[in-house]
Amino acid sequence: MGCEFGSKSGTSHRNSNGIINLAVGPLHVTVCPVMKNVAVLLLAGGEGVRFQPISTPEKPKQFLNLTHTEQSMLQQTWERALRLADPQNIWIATNQKYVSLVQKQIPEVVKNQVIGETQKKNTAPAIALITWILANKNPDTILVVLPSDHFIDEPDLFERTVRKALDAAQEHGGILTLGIPPREASTQYGYIKCGKAVIEGEDLCQVQCFTEKPVRHRAEKFISEGGYYWNSGMFIFSVQKMKEEITRHVPVIAELLGELKKDSPSLSFVEKFFEEAPSISIDYAVMENTERAMVIPAPFFWSDVGSWEGLLDLTKKRSLVLPPNIKEAIDHFSEEKTS
């Protein structure tokens, strides 16, 4: 069936066929149903230290109404996730001390699908744990991994892009990342070099290489050469394929998860796993080593909102209406910057 994408927000509900009916005043728009065998993982364990004093160890960046007057960044990410999967297929990985805060902000989340990391171990262990859980439930699952503290204000374009990536992951067995067309020669993001096209004439391509945050002259070279994207940190893949790659490239994690024989690990298993797992990002663990890495361009506006300066720039570019406390902090930052 065809899908329509509305450009305005409104009340919505999902019918028995999984189709969302969006009510915008007198207009009712039908949008795409959630896709079968799709799950979403939100990464919500960061401590947001670059946004002090607004962000605190007790309530870091992802739980703040940083770019929206009524929703935290986590809540905005949850809304995007609902375009792809039902609540019972959405997982959230966070620090153990934030579990109750996650459940307070996202009351719809299934309680045992909030995974509390007992130790900070970067992104690979959390992604691996959810991969194994889902593979035990249904090895045909395609998982979408989304950081919970990014800014995206074009949800329709986001949904179209992810659905295209989901199709590609299923059809080609790739481990996909969304590549952001660079707006400038930024040194704040990692870069992805687009290699050979997966299908001639289409924009899905194999990843030729990853480059960590480059120095200025190298970033400028990437821009002038073309064919590079910013690394968004969003991933789409078959859990079976990711399981194979983690087993191949990070066998210590696979060995620890080999003891997981069911799809609902005990708290003691989770605690032991995070205690013994290495601290490593999914980029270093898998993406820079696998031959299955693919990148698909993401045409929507995106920012990782990585600093006060980044938020100031974002506010100007997207004409954001900020909560009073955030606006006051931004004004203070702006004054300090120009003084």
C-alpha cells in the first residue's frame, strides 16, 4: 500500500492494522504502518557534561527540554521511534541510575525493556546485549539504533530515510549507518567515505572508510573532494548479521552473551555482563572492521547538539523557541563569546 506523509503535527492513533491516522484540524492523513520485524533501540546513557550547569549528573542532556518547550530530547526521539515500531518493540539502554527517570518521561515503555547499564562501557556492549536478546526472540528482526539526544525537526524525511535503510538492510544484509551531507568543514564530527554503489544509480553505497574527527585542513579536503558524510551514530541492521560481526570482531562480548539463552535477561546477568564487557564503541568494534558497512544519505536536518555553541548555532538556523532557562543560558553563553 502507498504511504502519505503529513507535514504538520496533530493527534494520532494506530488502528488494528498498524496504520497511523493523523488528525490535523479537519484533515486526516494516513501514514505508513509500522514495519514487521522492526525493533528500535534508544541510547540514553550519556551524562551530558558539556551542558553544565543546566545538565547535571542527576538529569543529563537527554532528559532536558533543550530544544523544545514541552518535550525532552528523549521524548522527541521516542516519538520518532513510534513511526517505526510499536512501543512493545522499542528498547531503551541507559545508566542504571536513570532507569526511573526514563520510565517517568516515557511511561509507555515496557518496564523490562529499559536496560540499566551498571557500568559505563560505551555503545558496543549495550547494542550487543539488545542484539542477542532480539535474536533469541526473532532472528529476522531488523534493529534501528538511535541516540536519544540528537535534534531532527523533519520527522517525515527521517521516517522515509529509515524505511529505505530498513529495506536495504533486509535485502542486502548490510549494516547501515545514516550519513549526513556535510553543511560545512566541521571538525566536530566523524566522516564516512562513500565507496562503491550497492546498486548502480542509487545512493546506497558501501563504506570505504571511517575517519574520526579530523583537523580543519583535512575536513576542508573532504568537503572539496565530495563523497563524504558526517557520521550520525544512527544504525540499521539485521540482528543476525550484527551478531555474526560482533562474534567475528569482538569475540569477548560474544562469549559473555553466549550464556544468554532467553530473551529476558536477569538483573544479575546484566550486571555481570557490563562488569566484564570491554568499553568500546560500536564504530571501533564493528563498523570500522566489517565488510558489511553501508551508508545511505540522510536528507533531513540533523544536529548532535554537542555544545552550547552548537545549540546557539542551531537556534539561529532553525528559529527555535527555547524554554526560558535554556534561552537564558544561551544568552549568557553568547555574551561571553562576544566579550
